[in-house]
Amino acid sequence: MGGARVVFVTHPARGAQAFARRLVERRLAACVNLVPLASVYRWRGEVERAREVLLVAKTVAPRL
């Protein structure tokens, strides 16, 4: 049996829905939830803020 997995991935807000759709179309994920969020992070010595989407993908171990 493959064993269910939940995978968390962040993606820039632009293009996140298309990326999630491709995961499902290619059967890499059975379902992907999109959760909008704002990320704060350090990049090249500066503190940055960006709009991103958290993708919660449901899949099985062999498809990781």
C-alpha cells in the first residue's frame, strides 16, 4: 500500500492555482488546497515580505 502523505509547499501567489491544477492533472496529488498567506523572511541580509499561497497537497508516498 502506498501510504497517504500530506505535503506543504509555498508558492508565489501568481501562478499558484495553475501549479496546483498541474499537480492534480498529472496525478501527483489527489487534491490540493490553496491557502493565501503573507510570508516574512530574510533574503540576502534584508527582511522581506511577500504574498504567497500555501499548497496543501494530498498524495501517496510513491508519488512524492
